[in-house]
Amino acid sequence: MTISNAPTIVWFRKDLRLQDNPALAAALHSGAPVVPVFVHAPDEAGRWAPGAASKWWLHQALQVLGGQFADLGGKLVLRRGDSLAELRDVIEKSGARRVYWNRRYEAALREVDATVKRALRDDGIEVESFNGSLLNEPHTVSTGSGNAYKVYTPYWRKVKERKVAPPIEIETEGLCFPDQYPRSVALDSLELLPKVQWYRKFYPHWEVGEAAAQTRLRDFLDGPVAAYDTDRDRPDRDGTSSLSPHLHWGHISPGQVLHALSDAHDPRATGSQTFAKEIYWREFAYNVLYHFPHTPDAPLQEKYADFPWETDRAALAAWQAGRTGYPIVDAGMRQLYETGWMHNRVRMIVSSLLVKHLLQSWNDGARWFWDTLVDADLASNTLGWQWSGGCGADAAPYFRIFNPMIQGKKFDPDGHYVRQWLPELRKLPNRYIHEPWEAPDGILRQAGITLGEDYPRPIIDHKQGRERALAALDQLKNENA
């Protein structure tokens, strides 16, 4: 076997699609047989290995991707263990002389990729990596003084006029595969699904994979995007794209999204512009994570490192279970546990309550989201929680404290969202749906509610929680003075 016709390994990671996949396109261009490989190596991500909900999604995604290759006459090789060792074994068994992949940006995984690239090149293997996940890789964007951006708006102004490369159209029928494959383990042996089958409730809410991502994008562009600038804040409406897990796992690329958007709508329309800026917000999150790799565990703004958080496991557990007594918060936490996803406006509300009213560290919230979100993305999750904690890039000042009742009335005015996820409150009139403790006893009886039994009283009074948060902020300022 000559080098020219020796197989090419495409190492899949968070790019679980065939179209607009630069690594796969390069492999196709080589003209050699392609060996698609996925290595499950959770230890390499350190403490940020995929959480439970993410592993459920990954299981479905690998099943779908494997089916796509099977339909083309190929096979997705699954392995578990050390990435370098498994790739070397696949190279030895297949006779491959090239390994291609799309780049990752989390610090621990970048280190893994750099180690693998050096080692395989020392072995005499051709190794190439590509950008398959971002419009603008972090190392290509800097301020005029050469520093990393910490504020979104100037970052967006820097990149918004850059040309978005057209998606790569891959003629999948042109892919060829080896006659014999190296060993592949069974998908179930990756043990992505927990033994307790709580994840079964996810199935009605999600279709996983490349085709599902394209369908969701088309549905969004056919309707909700027109009113996205307002409806994106309304959890009682289907006004968001719900593309976040598909983008995270690479079922669809941001370039595909933006090109489809511009093909379907005037990019100057308000809804289109607002949606496009959300795609660039995701880019900004990766920019921050890349340049400040410590932020998943420590605040970007160092002065917040000594913030006087409290440790109240009962309060944290009540928040996690959706039992805080604030309906808009509890509805969001119940939606999260039921579907593995939460509306973005509600994410801001629930995180504000945790880090301000309850004075629990943003780290605790980030860890819970990491384990329960199907779109758990280290860059976006970190940026979002540090935004709420007032300690990150472009963060909301800590002294801005959401009033959960006002937020509920403004963004769920008729209580549809609360009633969907808190059935115990369904019979309450709209007037009291966001503050049931204000309802007269007769109204509560008619609704079949006994506060403290059927639904909890507020875990902390709003005014008291606000004052306590501001006192903690003053304490930090005095200590740093």
C-alpha cells in the first residue's frame, strides 16, 4: 500500500456531521479510503468531562452518525480510552498514513490535541487540523493593542463585517472506505447512558443529529426568527431557535446557520440581526475561554475571587429541585430537569436568584447546569454564569438584582410558562400566578393550594435577599479598599 492510497483517519469530536466538515472534506480530497473514528476519552477533559445530560445527547448523536456512515457503505469506529493510544492502534490496524480533525478550544483538550499532533508526526503520520466550529477562531481576533476582548460589543464590531465562508458542500457519495475496518467497540460499551433511566423523559423533546438540526433551523427561519428580537425573551412562546445543543455537538455549523439566515431573510431585518448577534455571542464566549482558560473555575475579574459566598446546601438543593417558592424560577428549573434545556431569559432569572438572593457561588450553578443541560458548552456556560455573578467578561454589575416577580409578569404575562411546568399552580388566576403568597386564602383554596405543602413559600423574601446581596458586595468592596 502506497502513502497516496493509504487510508485517512477522520477523528470526530464535537463536529458530528458530514456537511460543512473541513476535516472530512480534506479526507475526501485525498482520494484515499476514509476511516471515521470517535474516541471516548472523558478523563482527558478533566473535571469538565461531559455531564449526564450531555452524555445522553452524545449517545444519540453517535448512533445517528454511525447510521449515516453505514448508509454510505462505511463504518464509524468507536473506541474508549487514551486518544493517542487508540489512534495509534487504529493507524496500525488500518495502515492509515493521515489523521485529520477539527480543532477544539477548551484548554485541557487543546493540550491533548497538541500532544497527539506532535506524537503522530514523530511517528511519520501526516496530521492536519481545521476550523470546523467557529466563524472566527480566537487567535485571529484581538484589540488594536493586541489584547483579547473582554467586552462583547467591540468584539462584535471587530468581526461582524468579516466574510463568512460559504459552507463546504461534501459529495458524500464520493467517499470511499477500506475493505476491512479495525476493531470498534459497541456504542453501549461507552456507558454514556446511566443505569437509572431518568433520561427517557428527554426523548419527546429532542431529535438528535445533522438532519434534525437542519429541520430545526428551517422551522425557525420559516417563522419565529421574524419576531426574534422580542419573542426570544418570552418563555411562553416558541421564539428561540433551540439550536444550542446542535451547535455544541457540531450537527450544524455557525456558518451554515448564518448563510441559511441570509438566504431566507433580509439580514438587515431586526429579528435577523438580533439572531445573528447571538451567534456572535457564542463566538465571544469561545474567545474569552481561549484567552482566559482559568475562567471555568475562577472569576475573570480577580477582585471577585474573595466574594463572601455562603454555603447553604439546603438552599442549593431547593433551587436545583425547583422548590424556591418563586414560580418563574421553579418553572425554569423543572423545565431543565424534564427536558435538559432551559429558556435563555429564564436562565438569567434563575441564576440571579442563586447568586444574589441565596448568595450561593456561581460555580455551584455552573456545575449543576453542566450536568443537566444537553447544550452544556464550557465557553457559553462559563460566560453566562460569570455574567450573572458580575465577575466575568461584559458581566452585568452584581448590584443589578432581578426581581423574579417583575421578570415573570413581564416575560410570562399570562402565566402559560409557569402553568406548563408547575401544574400545582395551574388554577391560580393570572393576578397571582407569579406571587401565589399574595393570593387570599379563598383563592388558594379554590386553586387547591396550601402554601408550604402543595407549593413552597419563598425561600427568602425578595427585599431581604436583595439587601443581603448588596451587603455582601459592600463587604467585598471594603476588603478590597
